[in-house]
Amino acid sequence: MTTFAVAPGGPLHGRLRVPGDKSISHRVLLLAALADGISEVEGLSDGGDVAHTLAIIGALGAGVEVVDAGTVRIRGGRLGPADHPLYVGNSGTGIRLLVGLLAGLPFGSVLDGDASIRHRPMERVLAPLRAMGAAVSGVDGSTNAPLTIDGGGLSGIEYSPPVASAQVKGCVLFAGLSADGPTTVVESSPTRAHTEELMAASGIDVSVGPGRVTVHPGRPVPFGHRVAGDPSQAAFWAVAAAVVAGSEVVVENVYAGPGRTGFVEVLARMGADIGHAADTGDLTVRGSALTGTVVPTHEVPGLVDEVPVLAVAAACAEGETRFCGVGELRVKESDRLATIASELGAMGARVAVDGDDLVVVGGRLRGADVDSHHDHRVAMACAVAALVADGPTTVSGWDAVDTSYPAFGRDLDRLRP
């Protein structure tokens, strides 16, 4: 288990680029694998999660040529069964999108992942797939990975997910590409629109209306795509710059589409000096005095992955911040309600879990030995908190960061004096 030591220091200054958006990277690779011809993707996320998805489409028969760092050419359209189980590592997005895609393809597959994945809830995607006629089963009759898929023979459905989830929506829409008629997902709250945006951009017949997305059976045409910077990674630098007095950080080319910039609005409401340029995607943040706020339930789908680092902002703000209806954090890479409370609590933050709400009261932080709990976002959130702590902090289990942002430590060094 690796560790990462962070000592408090002076202001952060500079410009940087974060990895390509992880959610987009997964989806664009799956679409390239389905397209009959050569697609080129630039700016892919360089984390382990996306590397597993790239390896999986290769195992299914897509031709994969790595042009240079972050750029690949994919020859798709001729997929077939792999000769081994397909391993997603720690990627909840990867396994949920892939089970939808594979449920529609006329061959058998097995999807598996690490210990965390084997405990992540899969019923939320298996239920709609079974309603479409898919034969998908978990280990020993459960809904847990490894998942065995006997693909093909799907029917289009209209489905309303009980939990607002872009992963569930994406799973159903990918399955709908191989169904015998249109497939519609009805959302009670809007979620990330990556799947429908990318499908439409690659030639698939998609219609989007208020609270509804419908996909018609078909396959994408070959395409080129440059992946914008990941807002979830940019959020760490936004909070770091906001809470460290005198800082000014510019994160270049950050994706600004719907369902991904909720953290910008929350930080602005807390008093952060933050701006997101519509033309360049550049996110500029300066050190600011923050005050607590309420994050209502309806905002959570647009910032759920950013709650760990927003909790750091809340711990540095004046007053109380309440994140409402964030029970979904219990089933991420760790139980993030518990791990945020325990690890920020070890650093002196006043954090409480109130039902499905997370409550943080601002104050002074102290250096401590903390644990990532094998969760990349918890690890990086603790590193950000360490920048304003009274004394050094050591984060154990730092290798978890490799799943999404391997260069985080290097980028931190670049911004420090």
C-alpha cells in the first residue's frame, strides 16, 4: 500500500490540464468498438478504469492502435466473444455500461472486477435489462459480479429508473442499440447527458425531450472525438485554490455540458471567486473566504462525485453546510458517507451523517494519518484538505488514485511555490 505525504504551504499558482473526462472516455470507446470502421479518440483519461475498458474492447475483437499518450485508433464493428472473463478493475461506470452493451450482442460474456466491484449494487442495471429480455445473472444467483451474460434477443422498453443515475441510463441506452424497437429512459431528475450526446454525435437516432431520452436500434458510424477535461478532477483544484489564501489556478478545457458543473455553482454560492469560460472551457479559481450552504437533493445528481472534495470546502467555510439526499455515496468505491466522516474527522473537521444527509461545520483542520479506503476521491480530497491543515498529513492507500488521476501528485507539485 502506497502513501502520499502533504505538508501545508503557500498559495497555489499556475495553469494545468486534468485527465480527459472518465465518463466520456468509457462511452466513446464503446461506441468506437461498435462502429464499422476506424474511429480516432484523443485526450482519453489516463487512469486505470479507462485502461480496463480499452483492454476489454480489444478482447472483444476491436482493433486497438495506441497512437500516442491519450490518442487511440479503434477499428470496430466486428465484435465477438472473448476467451476469458472481462475485467473492469474498480470501474462501476465500466461494468454498468458494458453489461448493457454486451446484453445486446449475440454471444456470451462474463464481466468481473475487483473486490469493490463485487460488492457494488448491480440490481439497478440488471432489472431493466431483464425487462428487455436479457439473460444476465450474478454469482450464485445474486446480482453481484461476476456477471454472466447470454447476449441477444432484446426488446425495446420504456423504463423509469428508481434512482437517478447516468450509469443506469447509459446501460439501458447501450442495450437499446441492439433491441427490436425504440428504448426510452424516463428520468425524474436530469443526469449526465454523455450517452445521448455521444450517440447522437456518432450518427445514432436519438431523441431527447423533457425528462425523456429515446434511442432507436442501430450502430454508430466511425468518428473522431477529442475528450474534454474531467470536471470531477478539476473540482479538486477548484476547491484547493478556493481554500488556500492567495491562490489563483486555471484548469484548461474542462467539460462544461449538462449535469457536470454543479460543483461550480455550489462553490460560487459559498463565495468562491470562480469562473468557467464557455468558449475555452477554462476554469479559473482564486482564494476566497467561504460560507456554508445547503446542497438540496435535486442538485446532487450533477455533483455526486464531487461531494468528497466539496466536503473539504465546507470544512474550511464559516458555518454549516448540509448535503441533502446523498445516500448514493454509500455504494461508491467506499461508503463515502462513512469515509468522509472518518477521514476528515481525523483531520479535525466536524462531520456528521444525518440519515442520507452529510453535515459539515467549518473550522480548523489539523494534519493526520488518514486512509483512502481504496477510494480515489477520498484520497485526493484528503490531500486537498492537507494543504490548509495545521501540520503534515499522510494518506495511506494512495495507489487508489491511479484509477482516475495518476498524475495528481505531480500536478500538485507544479502548482506549489
